[in-house]
Amino acid sequence: MGIDSASRRHILIFNSDLLKDQRKTREKLIDIATKELEEERKLLLNAKKSRNLKPTEHRISEILRKRGVQSFIDPKFERINLPGESGSPIKSFNLIYERNNEAIKKAMLADGIWMLVTNITDTLKSQEDRLKPEELIKAYRDKNRIEEAFRDVKSFIKFQPTFVYTDDHVRAHYTICILSYLLDVTVTNRLRQEPIEEIGSVDKFIKF
């Protein structure tokens, strides 16, 4: 998509799996919200005391907001009078709602599409740093593996909060983390190749 004024590169990506997930999730949330609205409708039709419009609208809006489907369901309130036990009418509402198919179709146009923004551009001096779009996408996906690795390291070596400022301290901290992760992975792979009775994880191995 080109480079913006801040020298950031924009890559537009389409993911068919993401498209399927987004559409499935949207329909599920609409279905959940519809069932909740139906419950509210029954309560309104069987109200034991008069209802005010503003609080009723707010409660319905909160249901739609909570499910993230405000744009996809249009609620309307029809004023009704219910017979009260004392003879005086109870003022309530009939909740009418319908799918906003136009809004749903519009949202579907963006399903499966996401944007990757990076400062890694073709203007970098080093040829090795000029990554192609597919290389950038792979690097972005691999970041989850890095984050998971650091979470594993924290639980493995039980690091306390460490504050490092100098270059030497940062390198030392980083080196300890990498070596710890290497040890963690090595022990895990060895246990898979040659299981030890009653020891199925690195944690149990360390305690043993």
C-alpha cells in the first residue's frame, strides 16, 4: 500500500481462515443477542409495573453493545398498556427488533482483511533488512512463538522482576533467557524421545 509520511510501510493482507472465523463469530453473537432480546421482550410484555422509555432503551443498548452487534440489530419500542391488578394500566413496551442486513453485508466486505504496518521498507541500507511482504507476514506470525517462549522461560527459571539499564546487563539478561529456553526445549524433546516413568514434564524433571 506504499509508505506514509512517517516512513511506515503498509501491507494489506487477506486471510481466508480469518474471514470464516469473523463471519462465524458475527452470526454467533447476533444469535446470542437475539435470544437475550427475546427474553427482554417477554419481561416487557409481562411487566408488573410501568416502564420508562429511557432506562428500557439503555438496557437494550447495553445488550447489543456487550455483544458488539449494535450496527447489526435495529430495536424499536412500541408503547402498550397492560392490565394491572388494581385496575390501573401498566405502561410498558413491545420490543420489536430486526437484522440490519445492509450493515451486515457492509461489514462482510472487510472480513479476512487486516493491515500490517512496519518501518521495514525498501529504503533500508542493508539489503538483508529489506524484507518481502511474505517474509514480514511470517515474522509477524512468529512473534507469538517468541512471546510464548518468554512466558515459558519466566515459569521455568522463576525470574523475579529484573531492572537492567546498561548494555552489558541487557545482554546478560537476554543470554540467560535464551540459554534457559534452550535447556527447557532440550529437556522436553529428550523426554519425548525417551520418556522417564512418572516424569512427563520439565517441571517434574527439575523437581526429581
